[in-house]
Amino acid sequence: MTTAHTSAAPAPAALVDHLLDAPQLTPELAVLVAQVFQALADPTRARIMYALTKQTHTVGELAAVAGISPSATSHQLKHLRDLRIVKAQRDGNRVYYSVDDAHVAGLFREALHHLAHVVYNLPDHTA
């Protein structure tokens, strides 16, 4: 009887720490970071994301929020899904969209916090 040697996978926190503690961002990760920010840099997608940070929505609901057609909304959502910024869940013949995880919602909220400081000329946070 042979036993396969299995090494335990690193804990998720260790993987995150590895990225955050690296002396520099790898070219591959720099591209991925830029893709996330580029996806959020579109005003239509920003409106969609804002709505999704509040609750789940259908394509039709998001189209009304963004002021574009359902077809154009689906195209925008595909782009966001491909980057794992949003996810879809089917319920019968309806598809509901939500942010992919708490990190995405937090990233969007941080952008809004930054904008509040800029718009209202608020001081920096104290350490």
C-alpha cells in the first residue's frame, strides 16, 4: 500500500499576507489590479456597482438604475463577472446579480469614502 504525500495548502490569510508583504507588485498582479480599477472606472458600471452594494438586482432593475438598455446592462455585467467583481444567481427564469464578495463592496465603499473627503474637503484620518 502506498500513501501519497499531500502537503497542506497554505491558509488563505497566509496567501493574502504573502501578496501584501511582497517588496513589489509582480507584473502579472499589476495587470490584474489595473483591470479591477479599469472596470470600476466606467460611470455606468459605477452606478451598477453602487446599486449592487445596496442589494441584489435583476438586469432590468440595473438597466433602470444605469439608464441604459437591458442588453447594454448585460454586456456591462459580463465584463464585471469575468473579473469576479459581480456574480449571478439564477432563481427560476430570473437572474439576480450581487457583488462577488465583501472585498469588492469594501473597495467600492472606500472609493466613496475617499470622494467624500475630496468633495467636502475633510481632513485625513488619524493613524
